[in-house]
Amino acid sequence: MQLRPSIPADAIFFRQSDPGAAVSETIRFPAPGPGFSANRVSKTAQRPRRRTRLERGTAKPTDMRLNRKGIVHRSFLGRSGDRPACGGEPMNRNEVNGMVVTSKDNPLVKEWRQLCRETKRRRQSGCFALEGARLCGDALSSGLPVRAVLYTPAARETYGAAVEALTAAAEQTAEITPELAQYMADTATPQGVFCIAKILDNPLSLDTIDTMGRYGLLEDIQDPGNVGTMIRTAEALGLDGLVLSAGCCDVYNPKVLRSSMGGVFRLPMLTGVSMPEAIRTLQERGMRAYACVVDADACPVQTAVFGPGSLCVIGNEGNGLRPETVAACARRITIPMTGRAESLNASLAAGIVMWEMRR
């Protein structure tokens, strides 16, 4: 067995104190002997390390290397310590900007997927995930701060103007591979454009609601498609806003965003309220609430008079409004049905009532 030689006790060591200023590792020099110059040792130890092509910004395609995070370098590295778009593991900002991301373990990719799938994560971070060139463009044009943009080469060619506008406004940008886009996508046929945007502070509250306006109140609507369609319809018909109870699904759910066609960014909304308490508060301010029920004895919606300061309350897809919510309203209305169907889809019923409110 070969033994490792021992290090002389009088050996001289130099250790790097500044990673960017001197040699990049500890240097051991032999003990001084004949012809040995201490001055030469000192100059050698302090000689600056030559920067690589990546650090000088002159890297060529042949210099590209895939690192452990799945990033193909195209530019020199910058300062470290920046964080992903909305918190999470520390990362180098320039590890994303100007590079191609290929790994599922990339921090920005993981962040986007968490925001896409977890309501709790969206509420904690104050950010949400978007997919699709049009929806991401709607968020940008509606004034939402864009934190990050990921796109495929094909998306940049197909949606050039939209991608250019997004990358110009975003704090972080990254090109991703088609395979990674398919992994991230929440749709069957992804367009290859993904964004992380900041949730804007909602100015609407029970105290600031216009008492001369017309509003829709949604109680426990849990289907994202229905909520998104109601938001889209309310915006299209010119309602002044929506009030959603705590039992409704998150308006920044990806399916809600797609169904609303960007209406989430533009329509004033108040979320997370107790519906009976909200109704009582608004009626004390002079507004009038109408409970939408399935009851032949209720007032037909086409004969109701929705003046300024009207509130129409629409309930859950299966159970309708809660009894305490109906009791808090000033009047009950219904959509007459002559066929054999027992009820209408919640979003369809909401559309009919909203139309009557603006007629």
C-alpha cells in the first residue's frame, strides 16, 4: 500500500481571501531552499486570476455548458443572491436572463408551477401564474407588474410583438425548451408563453362601493369555469363590480383567468366576505339586494325593477343561496322555466340576471 507523503512542518501556505482577486485555491509552496525567493512567492500568490470567456462576456456557442441547474450559459454570470420572482430559493438573476432553461428543477420553473397549482402560495407571495400570449399581454396592458417571463423559441417567432413587450417589462426573462413548456403547461395545447405577475391591491371594499352602482354578489361559487364566465359577463355588460364570498374559488386560479378572458385584471372585485354581513352592511348604506332563487312564488326576473344601487345575489351551483343569505335580502327573484329542467347553470343564470340589471 502506498502511503501519502507527509507535509514538511516548515512548508509555506497562502490562502485566497478574495475569490475574485487572487488564485482560486489554496497554494502550498515547498520550504525555502537554495535559490528560493520569498518575493517571487508573494507576487505569484497575489497574481490576479484570468477571467474566463463567460465572465468576460465573450462566450461562443462552442463554450456553452449545461450546469447542474439545467441552464445553458450564453452570457457571463453577474452578482449572486437575487431571489426568484416571488420568493423561494436564492438564485443568481443572470442565471435566467439571456439563457436557456432546460431543467424541471430550475427555481423559476418550480416557482411558476407552485403559483399555478397552490392558492396558499399565491396568497403568501402576492403573485400568480399566467399562461398564453394573449392572457399575459392582457395582464401587462392592464398595468400589472410582470415579474418573470418564460418563452419557447417558437413562441417568440409566432407571438413576436407580445413576447418582446413582456420581456422588455419583466424583471426576469428566460428561454425554455419545448419539452419544458409541455411540462409546465396547464393547457392541452400550450402556446409556450408563461408569466409571473404581481397581484394588485384591490381598492374595492364595503365602504368604497358606489351606492348608486349595480353589483353582482356570488356566494360559494366553486367551479373555476363558472366564476371566470361570470366575471367576463359582468365586465361585458358593464356592471360596476362583483363581490365574492369566502367560499368562492380563487379568482387567480388559472382556469378562472382563462374563462374571464382577462376580466380579472379590469373588473373591480371584493373577495373573501361573509355574504349575509356584506348584504346587511350595503343595505344599511341605502342599496337593495335581490336573492336569486328557484321558487315559483318569487318575483320573475323580467318584471323586477333594478334601479341604481342594486345587488343581485347568485348562489352555489348545487345548493343555491344559504337560508341566512336569502333572509338578509330585501326581495327574492327567479328565472321562470317552462321546460322540464329543474335549474340553470350558475353562470348562465348569472348572465340572464346581469342582462336584466342593465336592460
